[in-house]
Amino acid sequence: MKPSVPPLLGIRVLDLARLLPGNVCSWLLAQLGAEIIKIEDPHGGDYGRWFPPRIGETSAFFQSVNRGKRSIILDLKHEPGRQALHRLVASADVLLEGFRPGVMARLGCGYEELRLRNPRLIYCALSGWGQEGPYAQRSAHDLNYIAAAGLADHEDGQSHPPPTGQMADVGGAYLGAAGILAALLRRERDDAGSFVDISLAEAALPFALIGWVEALARPQTMRAPRRLSGGLAAYASYRARCGRIVTLSALEAKFWRRFALAVGREDWLLVDHSEASRQDDLREELRALFASKTAAEWETLLGPADCCFEVAAERAAPQEHPQHHAREMLGIAADDAPWLRSPIHLRGTPPQPDLQQPAPRYGADTRAVLEEAGYSEAEVADLLASGAAVQLGNTPHTQ
């Protein structure tokens, strides 16, 4: 099949967002072919750049999701910097920002101001709680958002963040990308821009859906363990003899039957494995069973049994999982920085950009991007001299 044109080729995104949600959102768009211009402030820029661990001077995380993007530095607190953003917006398709509601408007760069410059602009605001409501201006992080969704209410009584990573932050990034794509599609029909309002707190809600529905449907057992988060012994993680974690999710009767037959426990088929009264005893039996063999031995036995069994990848080695390796989902680039391929696969379309491209150096593209926007060399020189724009290399700039 002849490679097709990337679906977002020719789409220009001005990315003012920072940290995990913004970086992942624009990364998804970049891998669909969009041109991403990171617009960073002159006081360190996207502070996701400097988070440990670092490879060289830049965060390993930042390098993994910013390949192929460009970086410019504008000071939106100065009028020439704001004018420069307005000028860039004139030729942009999307603006992505992650500030609290009202910040961009106070700078004279909100949606209502920018749409006058470009009526076809897709403006996506990634905020913690959304643009309206009593919590709109409240500070929070991922743990707070999942708490508001009911996902931090642990049945075991332990007060610890869930081990599943930043659900609201990454979920919000995916929703931001979906909202932008929907707005671009609608623009093809009506030739008008849109304001896309994405709340990270709301992005956590679908992850809570099963537990919420269970609690509503069975209020008399509201404190009972949720079936898919510790309630069922057949849907749980166990430790193998070698210390590795293995997982079993034999929810359906057919998968439980295959598992029981594979391990020689036909007696487990005589009663319902999902019966609530059986869970404690069954969990202890499964714990002892899995502790009797190494993870490799369990993979050899249960992998072919097709019973929803999987050895947990070690945190530093998901790229070694046979499926991820075969589909080239993760890897290490020539500069020793990790890369991650977008999980959106469009057959016949290679990922964009080249995964060997480096992440942009902080402020390295300021001059080039401004000149592309129509600024003369003299105008660029004036902006740089005023401090409203900064051309840098790869180290933080502070005043």
C-alpha cells in the first residue's frame, strides 16, 4: 500500500500549554502530521522541560513527547509579545493553552480577541475544572481530580495514589486531541472556528464509571469491594515465585474454565467463581498457586491457554513486551532519550514526525518562526532587543 498523506499535514498548532496534559495532547497531533510550535515564556518556559530525571539538561519525559516540535519564547505580558501572538494566530489553525480560566483574556489573548484575528481558529483550553463552575479557579493536580471522581476512595483504607498513572492528565490530553479533531471536522462544514473546553476533572469521570454504576445499583453494599478494583479474586494481580507480578482477569466463565483446566483445578468449576462469599478463600488459593512458579513458567503454561493471563512488564521495560516490541511502540533514540509512538494507527500512514528527531531546544526557533510570520529582520531584532521575544539555546532564561 502506498503511504498516504498524514491527516493533519498543513495544520499549524500554537501550543502554549505545559506539563503532562498539554505536551501529550500536542504530541498526539504532531504524530498525525500537525506542525507544533511551542510558545514558551521567558522565565523557564514549559517547566516540564526541567523535571527529573534528565538526559543531559532536559527532562527525559519532555524529550519523549516533544520530538519534531519547535520552540519560541514570547513574553505575553509585554504588548509587542502579545502582538506577535496575534500575528502568529492569523496563520494558525489551532491554539492550545492550559492556563486557569480568564488568564489569556486578561492578557488580551483570549478566544474572543483571537477569533477577531482569525475566525477559523480552533481554540482549545485545557483547564483543571473547566471554564465555569465553583471550582473553576481552584488549584489541583491529578490526584485531586481523580478524588473528585470517586477514584481515590480506597476500599482497603490505604491513603495512596493509584498505581495506574495520571488518569485525569492523560485522559484530558486525549480528550483535548479528540475535541480539536472534532472542531477541525466541523470547520470543514461551516468554515468557522470553535472554542473547545476540556476539564481534566471531567476527563477522570469515565474511568470511574464502572465503580459509580455498581455503587448506585447496589447501595446496600456500597462499601463492598468493587468487582474490577479488588473485589474479584479472578481479576487481580499476584506475585510469582521469582518476585515478578502476574495478572489474571478471567472474568467470563469461558476464561475461568480455561484457566482452571490449565492449572489442574477442575474443582474450581463446580461453583461460581464470582460468588461474593468465595472471594477471600479463592484469593488465598490463587496467591499460593501463583507463588509456586516463576513468571516465566506461568507464561509458558498460561499464555497458550487464552485465559486472560499476563505477566506485568517491569516499569523500565514495557518496550520489551513482545506485542509492544512487534508494533514498535516504544524505544530509545540515538540521543539516548526515550520515544513513544502514538497509539493512533492509521494504516498506510507513517508516524509524524520522525521519532529520531530531537525535542526542541528552549527558544531555539523564535527568530525563524517570527520571520515565517512576516516579521522583517529589523522587526525581529526590535522584538529581541525589547525582551518581548527571546532567542535561546537549551538553558532556562530568568530575569
